[in-house]
Amino acid sequence: MIECSGYTELLKRVGEIALVDSTGALLNWDEETYMPRQALNYRAEQLAYFSGWSHRQFTAPEVGDWIKACEDHGFAEGSDEAANVREWRRDYDRQTRIPADLVEEFSRASAIARDAWVEARKVSQFSRFQPHLEKLLQLNRRMADYWGYERTPYDALLEGHERNAKAAELKELFERLRPAIVEILRPAYERSRSIPEDYLEADYPIEGQKALNREVAAALGFDFEAGRIDTTTHPFCTGLGPRDCRLTTRYNPRDFSESLYGVLHEAGHGMYDQGLPEEHYGTPLGHAASMGIHESQSRLWENHVGRSREFWEHWHAKACRHLPALAKFTPEQIHTAINRVAPSFIRVEADQVTYDLHIILRFEIELQLVEGILPVKDVPGRWNEQFEKLFGLQVPDDARGCLQDIHWSLGAFGYFPTYTLGNLNAAQLMESACKQVPGLTGELAAGNYASLLQWLRTNVHAAGQRHTPQELMEKATGATTQTEPHLAALRRKFA
Amino acid sequence: MIECSGYTELLKRVGEIALVDSTGALLNWDEETYMPRQALNYRAEQLAYFSGWSHRQFTAPEVGDWIKACEDHGFAEGSDEAANVREWRRDYDRQTRIPADLVEEFSRASAIARDAWVEARKVSQFSRFQPHLEKLLQLNRRMADYWGYERTPYDALLEGHERNAKAAELKELFERLRPAIVEILRPAYERSRSIPEDYLEADYPIEGQKALNREVAAALGFDFEAGRIDTTTHPFCTGLGPRDCRLTTRYNPRDFSESLYGVLHEAGHGMYDQGLPEEHYGTPLGHAASMGIHESQSRLWENHVGRSREFWEHWHAKACRHLPALAKFTPEQIHTAINRVAPSFIRVEADQVTYDLHIILRFEIELQLVEGILPVKDVPGRWNEQFEKLFGLQVPDDARGCLQDIHWSLGAFGYFPTYTLGNLNAAQLMESACKQVPGLTGELAAGNYASLLQWLRTNVHAAGQRHTPQELMEKATGATTQTEPHLAALRRKFA
């Protein structure tokens, strides 16, 4: 093979950027977990400095020259190099349109907004968060203008989370999904009425929850030699290096399921992170394909594995050792209660049926925010009004309404729809894994998750960004993202 | 005032370096506290990258030009600018002598050595640590050669921790101290024989210890809005930014004093850090004067406040609320037991009398290591032999011998003597504070520490590196570092 010096230079440069970005991820993780309160302003300076540095390093003119040299060199189609060059080109073009000072301003504003959100949520006052949301929206619109778009600035933001996705298509998809979900919801909700909301409520000591969560996450395949679990307001998963993946969850001493399913969800993300090829760390081939693919991994482990009848048949006895209060329930009772379907306020605690309705609500609101149709001050009013239409419930306060999620405080718009894409992809991947791996359902019932993880490693994780999200789905499952596997799984469980 | 653009440029540059160095401190803190094991190698890469970057930024030719421009400009003697320029010159000359690749190599080697030390200490096998210590010594000698020295390479290393200190002078100082300490030790040890070593041994739940430590540290004046306490193998204190100071300690469920006095010690460092002038953060005026001054702050709070009779008279009732097992002792009994004098293996657990003997031992060994007189493989033998001479005890294993301290694993040689300088400075500062602040002893007896902290803020903390360590001592106490206040305090308590 003829060497291309531009490629070597690019590898060196993105290696340095990865060192800095992974450190930025530590600064963020620490801010959420252990940082003393008064350190906030300086932390924002640190984050702004590194994100600005990183942006400048990747958008420097020589990087453009190196990418051009690689393209002129012409790496063989299907080669590692060709895939990396294709993605570098895409990122470079996207990032060079944003001036470095805007990147820094955005980073600073979102660090401060995130803190304001924590406070606002604590006292349930949207007005405390409002100026920060306004600022972040304004910065997002400026970025969308720099990136350019055909139909709506929302498309430009969406592209940052899910390549090639378009607001109009999502709108159509969601309009198809909504009635099908509502149809499944009605009888499922009806049947769930016999299960009280607090059916599983009992004393679940936090230390016991932690021990159970850890045992389950390790059994699924999350590697604790290369990762850990901490406690935060909002669960998340972040990679701080090639062998350093950190999950977080939150604890409710009366409801073990909040932390357990938080961990199953984040461990799904974490196992994807741990399954990315380490030798490609810092390059597109070592990077997750998209948010919609990332979310498929969390939803697959959380819902298709963790909320199955087999899961509780296998785990009940073990769980009782950590949480003795579970002994008064049968596995079947826990399974039924865990899958109780009922409209509720908090997205991350929503059942599998209503979950996508939460996404549809957020998508509609943020689309209007980004398009400037909805003034920020009207968010709580619009949220509560739409929530009542969709769920038939009156939102009691902003903490259980428009302040519940961290995403907007991070300045992330266009992220929410990837959750529903994730649900669809999860069902479709699970269906394919069960078809392709002989005896898989039996293994899962026996609490043996290695074959499923291996199938995901091979068909999803190992690819990094070698394929576009839709190519990846097609290679793994034979088709691009469909609604049917998801609806079929819901019908099987809830109809 | 006529502006000096070189000074403005320097402020900007050291501001950026502070952003990066404080992030490096977070990478280090995280490595000690929460980082997953397998992340070690990448963490070493991150640290090496940032320390190399930082070194290059400060040693760049333009920095030399800016310092020169400041010197030519001639800031008024006694001004902030003059003090900063003086220290920048000193640091610049010191750092420009070390090539960037040696800085990076040292950073990488010490990150790996620190981990090897943790493992070696766990299994008490010096041989596992030996190659790392050899490597670090070799790198230290190379650095000493670059820095230059008159009499011994040790002086060049010492200079990094304590300005103007010389091995020959320390040797002389220690030779004067040793017999005076031995003289105090003999009768004190004799009297302590009536107190069993395990006199205070009982069940002290770790959660109770944590709560007590936190309450005491807050009462002394450590600001938890700008700091925190975590758990590590070896207690330390690190500043991660202008309002972010983190202490660590370790817990023994049968001996509360290990964690409590660890916290008092580190909180002394932490309050110094929190008392440095924030507006000068990142410049010499925002930086601690020296290690010997830093250590004076930890020893003052740990020993002169925390190990006093008055401390236990005030804290006993409060301590019992967190640790009920303490109720079976009187304050006097706790005070006596806490001040039990007996030769023992672990420096950080040593009583006030034998403590400096630990330092003398380490100083002699590291001096010979640095001078190449003692081969690294002979360290355990030499340690054990000298230990028996000084303390009359046979070292049972390396973990309780030459592997107990973290310092060498960090590549820090010439650091240990600053502990004894700290002891001397602590006694001298405490003596002056009591003379200068009317009613101070009464306030301390009542558990009111604000006046003492204020005196230290004014006379020590606020100065940063405005003065040399010895100038600072002279301004605060009327004399440079003396042995007499320390020996007098020991005699008062132990004679």
C-alpha cells in the first residue's frame, strides 16, 4: 500500500484531540458527580477552553489539506481509511462552518445552564431556567444558520445526532406511530388498572440496590474493570477513554426499579462504548454510529432483556438476597408490575407503551422552539396543555413537566427523536438476533447473555461509523429502520 | 502606571496554563479516587500530554521575552507585578533547562509507578516497585543535572519543594534536632507505656467517622461549598481550581483517629489553599509559598489544635453523637491516648515526638539514593536496619517499611524534609498567633477557630509567593525558622 502522509497526520491530530476531549468528558462527569458547588464558574472556563481548543485543532486549515490529500490519494472502497476519511470530511465541513468563539460561548453557556437547570428543577420553577434556555436556543439557531438547511433549522441540529434524518420524515413517522401506540395503550392501560401504582413499593435500602444493579450489569457484560456506576440527578453514560466508561443512576429507597432500569439502560450504552474497537479510538471507526443506534443498545437491554418475564424468573432469587423486600412477590408479579402501563409524568420512568408519546410531545415543542414559533416563556403552558391531550393528566409542577429532562440544559435540540428511533432499532435488532442465533431465547432465559452481547458486538459495536446508521441496520437486520418489529413486540407483551 | 504588554501577555499565558494544570490535577485526583483500573494506561497518556503541553507553553521563547520585558520595564519594588515577575523568572530559568520530552517521560513513568506502588504495597513486595523507583531516580538525576547544583544533586531537587534549602543545612539541622527529640522521647515513651496501644480500639462505623470528620473540618473553617473529602490509600489534598479543594483520607473501622487526624492534617493544607487570593489564581501570588510553609498549616491544625486537651474537652460530646463508642472514655483519656508516644512503623500515624525521626530516616536514605551511594535494591535492607537503630523496632514487612509512603512513587525526592520544616514552622506560627491575638487560647478552648484562621489568612495565606518562605516566617513571627518553639511545645506537652 502506498502511504498517505495526510492520513498519518490526521491520525496524530485526532489522537491529540481524543486526549483532550476525553479529559473534557471527565470534567463534565466530575461536574455532575462530585464537584463542589462553588467550582462551577471555573469549571465552565475549563470546559470552554478545551472545547475551543479541540474545535480549533480539528478545523485548522491543515486538517482540510490532509483530508483533501487523503481523498486525492483514493483509499480502496471498504477500507478502514476510506471510512475514516469519509467521516472526517463530513465532520470537518460541519465544524468549519462554526466560528471558534461561538463554540466556546456555547460550551460556557451550556455549563452554566446545566447548573441552573438543576436548581430550577429542585424548586420546580421554570422561570429560573428560562433565560438560559433562551440563550441556548439563540446559540443553536445561530449554529443552524452556519450549518445551513433546506426546510427547517431543526434539520441542521438533528444532523448532529442522527445522520440524514429530517424533521419532516420524523413528523410523518411519529404520525404513523402515534395511533398504533394509542391503540395498544387503551387495552393495556385498562388491564393495568388492577395493579396499583405502588404495588412494588417497599423498603429497598440503597446499598442493596447498588449491589443488585452491579451484579446485574456485570452479568449482562458491563466490564467494571473498565467502568463504574455513580449517582446523579439524571442518569447518563459517558466514555472517558478507551477503557473508562462511566454510568450513573439515581436511587429511590421505596422503588428499586428506578435505579435498576436506569442502570440497565445506561449499561446498554456502556456495553456499546466498551465494544467499540479500541484500536480505532479517537477516529470515526472507534465512534458510535449515531444516537439512534446508541439508544437501540440501551433500550434493547433495558426493555427486551430487562423487562422480560424470563429476566425476573432468573433474577428473582438473586435479587432477594440484596433486597429482601422482593421476597414477598413472585417473579410473575414483579414482571407484571414492572410492565404496568399507565400515563405518567416522567419520561425515564415511563412504560414501554407510553414512552414514545413522551418523545412525540418533546419533538413537537422543540421543533416549534427552534423554528421560533413558540416563545420560551410559553413552554410550561404548552407542555402542560399538550401533555393533558396526549396522556389525560394534569402536570402538577414543572419538575414533573418541562424541567424533567437534562437535554435542553445541555443545549441539545434534535436529540429526543433519536430515543424513538432507538426503540424501533432495538426491537428490530432483537428480532434479528433471535432469528440468527440458534437457542438464544433459551440462553437468555438461563441468564446467559454472552451470545446476545457477542451478536451485538459483531453486528453493531465493532463497526463504529464504518456504515451510515441505516446501512448498519440493513446489514444487521436486512432492512432499514421499520416500525413493525417495535409494534409487534409491544403487541406481544401488552395485547 | 505605564502598562507593560509583556506582563499582560504573561497573565494570559499563565491563565491558560492554570486551566490545563488544574485539569491535570483532576485527572490525578480521579486516578486516585474513582478511575476504573483498566483506564490507567490512557490516563498516563493524558497526563503526559498535558504536562508536556504545559511545560512547552511556559518554556516557550516568547515567555522569556515577556519576562525580560517586565524586568526592563521595572515594576515598583513591593508591587504585585514585581513579585510575580521575580517568581516567573525563577520558574522559567528552572523549567527551560528540562527538555519537554523528559518532562513527558517523567509524567508517564510516575503515573505508572504510582499504580505499581499501590500493588506492591498491597502485597508488601518491594521488588515489584523496584524497577519503577530505579526509573524515577534515574529521571530525577537527569533533571538535577539539567538544573545544576553546587554540592549535591539533592539540592537541585530540594529547590523544587523549598526555595533556598540545602541538603548540608538540613543535615546539620537534623543532627541538632535528633538528640533533643530523643531526650524528650525517652521519658514520654516511658510514661506512655501505661497506655495500651489499643486503648481506644472499638467499633467506629465508617459513616460515623465521615460525619464527625466533616463536622470538625467545617468547624475549623474548611469550606465544603468549595471542597470535599474522598477515600484513598494515602491521604492527600489537591487544588483543582480557585474554589475546588479536595481532601482525602482512609478509614479504619476500629480506630477513628486515623481518618480524623488525616482529615485535620489535610484540612490544614486545604484551608491554606482556600485562603490563597483568588484574584491571583494561576500566578505566583496565588500560589503557596513552599512545601515547608504548606506543611506548617497542616501540622498546626492537626497537632497544635487537634491534639490539644482543649480540643477533646470541646469535641467529646459532639464526637459521641457520631461515634457512640467514644462515650466510654473521658476527654482526658482520649487526649492522653491520642498523644501516646511510642516508636511505630507508619509515619502518618506517628506521634508528635517520634514523627521527625521518621523524616530523618527517609531523608538519609533518599539523599544516598539520589547521590547513587545506595543501590535501589538495598532500600528495604537499609530501611529496616536504620529503622531498628532509630526506633528499636524490627520492620515486619515492606508495606510497614519502605513502601508505606506515596512520595517516591510520584517521583518526589527532597519532599520529605519539608515535613520537619513544617513542624518547626507550625510551632513557631502558633506561638506567634497566641502572642498576637488577645484571648486566642480561650477562643480555641471554646471551639471557636475563626480568629486563628483569620490570623493565618492574614499572615500566611494571603501572601502567596510574595515573600520567600524565610521572609514570610520573619514577617509573621519575627524570626526565620527556629527549632526552639517546636521543642518547647513538645516539652510542654510531653515532659
